[in-house]
Amino acid sequence: MSDLFVRKATGLVRSWSVFDAFVYAFFSINLITLGLYSFSQMYYFEGGMVNALIVSAIFIFFEVIVYAALISVMPRSGGDYVWQSRILGGAVGFILAVTGWWFILWLWVPLYGDMFRHIVLVPILAVLGAKDTALWFAGTQTGAFTATMIALVFIGIFITLGMKTYARIQKVSFYGGMLGLLIVIALLLTGSPEAFKAGLEANATSMFGAAPGVYDKTVELGTAAGAITPFSGGSLTAIFLVIPYMVFFNLWPNWGATLYGEVRGATDFKRNISGMGWALGATTLLGIVLLFAIKKTIGWEFYVQAGGAWWNYAWGFAPDATPALPVWPYPALLAAFLTTNRLVQFVVVALMSLWWFGWSGTVFLSSTRVIFAAAFDRLLPEKVAEVDERTGTPIWALVLMIVPSILVAYLYAFNIWSFASLTLCSTLVIAVTFLGTTISAIILPYTKPELYKASPIAQYNIAGIPLITVAGVIFGGFLVFLLYQWLIDPNALYGIGLKNTSSIIYMLANYVLAALIYFGFKAFRKSKGIDLNKVQAEIPVE
């Protein structure tokens, strides 16, 4: 068997504890970056935000069960790719996993860059008095692209340093970020709408040079943009229509699944569920508390209107409706407006920036392991399967993430070929990958009975049906609902379906590229006497 793979073992090291995996999952469903970014864009729905947050978390918990079970059966670096290729076949596994974990993550890079400028650069620069630089980053395409390039430098360094060092960065960011969030919540819960309005007017003028009347003008622009999303309530149908946007933020407690070949104790099913499940539960609870705090002092209607005013202009729906507040309405910065003490304001935005730094590596860390796993199976050049002996990092896999993402970031920042409209494609394509893995989980007990019976999950059944199968059917049905809403988009809510030609062409191009690589390398290896069907029938040794 050792002759099938590039070498006898992967060379990756189990350098993470289960707690490290929990922190990674917690940051993957990042309340401050992904959460607040998504909430601000969800201003035109009729279903309650809190309701959608809770209902989506219930369905996503079945995702946690599916992935925790698969990890305990096959805790291998590469996750989705390894499971799908060994259960559904090499072509399906490679095409779905490579598209979902490699190509589409190039599109995530400008999104990480966008959040970097809104959550880190702009608030910190503004508090330090660098108004013009802050506004350049906040309001120009060149500023957005530059922010993404700076973000890429940080991300590249963090991942190059290796899993062990990144775990330390995560922990510092976790504790510091949580402290910052507690301060923000305390400011909001002890503040008042009147104090917020006064603080907004004073700070928007002093920090950003905004004209007087920011509050009232924002209400006017937000109302014109159609900002109506309620804090809670709405019909069941309306709530479910919010969820396909909500999951851009919280579909990812399993994001570390591709890394579990490097996590100690990964065969423990209960511990896997605990790590991902607590990350999902804690984030959901914190989200409810933060949204309630925003409602109390900023005012829910104003918060939704501020998001509508910003994105209606940023997306080009109303190019003449320049926001009165010339920066993204970041709740942590708005909370800092409740005090006039610049030192306190700086501490708040600096601590809250750690939510981005602790999360930033997720854009490439999981992906590099999928690329590595494919290269280890000889579906990519052997060079890509090399790891740095000191850090355990697959450097060439990282290069394959960074270089193409620069081009995609440029296209996105300057909206070439309508790239700025493709945001939710980043979630859709990964959801397709998750569906492939979910199908693998459903059929695992029946197609790989010996592997299943020898695993820790064989003892868990519901009415005689394997738990992994039951959870897979529920989560798979949820994914089918999401995909239908995104692709067919009968209510014209998401903008990435069949009516958006750019999104369909982009996604199909990714799948075609993956297919060309797979069948091209399969033919090449066959000419060298290597049967990739035999390679992908074996489970690699970590």
C-alpha cells in the first residue's frame, strides 16, 4: 500500500488539542466578522433575525453530528476529500472537495479583506485620528484591494508558522476578543438611545468629517433602501427565507474537519461533537445577547437602516445615495461612540480586531490540507505534498491558495465581470461539497460496513437506524432547501441563482477546472503505471 501514495505517511503532526479545535470552530462561525457583516446585509427580509439564528442553529447541529461521526471513523487531513473519494468515488470526491475547499476559497479572500478593512483598519485609524486614510480604505475600490493585500500578508505568515503557532495566535485572539465583546455588550446594555444618538453625531463629525444630522439622514436613506428586517417574529415562511443568508455566517462549525488528522483524540466522537457543538451553541447565544444589546441602545430599526443605507450604496443599487455615516456601521465602533475617551475607544476597537486575527487563518488553513491530501493521492504534482519539516506546513499548497486569490481579489474589488455580486457563491459551492459529504455519511454504514462497525459511532442508533444516517438525512434535506433557494431564488432574495449569469458561469468554470485536473492527472498517472482507483481505495496513514 505504501507504494500507492507519495510516501508511507503524510508527515503531518498531531499538534492540536481538542480545545484548539474548539477555538478554531468558534472562530469559523465568527460572530463579529461573518456575523455582523452578514446581519448588516440582511436588511430587506420579513422574518425575525433572532428566529432565523436559532432555527438555523438547530439544523446545523445535525451537521455537527455528521462531521463528528465521520471524523471519528476517518480522522484524516483532507476531511471531505478523503471521505468522499473513499465512499463516493475518486472523481466525485476530488471535483466536489477541490472546488469547495480550494477554488471557491479564492473568492473568500476579498471577503476576508473587506472585513479586515471594516473591522480592523478603519476603526483603529479613525480612533488614532487618521481620518483621510480611514476614509480611503472605507470608501474606495483601491483601498479595498489594498486592505485585502495587507490581510493576505498576515494570513500567509500565520499559516506558514504552522498549526502549533497558529493555535497560540487563536488563543490570544480568543481571550482578548471575548474581553472586547464583553466590554461592547456592557457599553450597549448600560447606554441609552439618547446617549448613542449624541455620541454618533459627535464622533461621526470629529472622526470622519460627516455633516450634522447623521442619525436622521441614515434613517431616511435606510428607509428608502427598504430596510425592514425585524428583530424577531415573522411567519415561519419568512423566517426560513432569512436562513439562506444567515448561513453565510453560521454554516461552518465543521470548518476544522479537514484538519483532524492533526488533532489529538480525534477518534473520540463525543469530544468531536462537544467541540463543534459548543462552538455553535456559544456563538448562537452570544449572537442573541449582542443583537439584544444593539436593540436596546443603538435601536434595532436604526441598526437595520444603517446597514441598508451602507449596502444599498455599496452594491450600486443607489449610487447617488451616499451614506451619511461614511463608513460601514460596525456595532463595536458604534458602541465606542458611547464614550468620549479616546483611550477607551482604542482599547475597544483594538480588542475587537482580534476577532479578525484569530479567524483570518481559516481562509487557507483548512484548504491547504485538502490540496495536500489530493497531492498525497498523486492527483497533483508530488511537490504539493511536501511539508516544511520545522512547522509541518504544506508550503506549496499554500502558494496554490495565495497566488490565484490575488487575481480574484482584484476582480472583486473593482467589480470586473460583476464579481462583487458573487458573495453568496462562496457559500453555495461549499454547501454542495457538504452535501456530498452528507450523502457519504448517510450511506457509510451500508457501503463500508466493516469500517463502520469497527468505529466508535457504531453503537449510536435511532430506532435501529444508524445515528449518522439519521443526522445525514436531516442535514441533507436542509442543504437541499438552501440550494433550491439560492439557485432557483423564486423570491429574488439572494442574487446568485440562474438569473445571475456571472455567478453561474463562475461556479461552473470552477467545477470544469476541477474535472480537467482530475481526469488529466488520472490519465497521466495511468501512463506511468499508477492506478488512481487503487490509490483512492486505501485510507492514507497520517
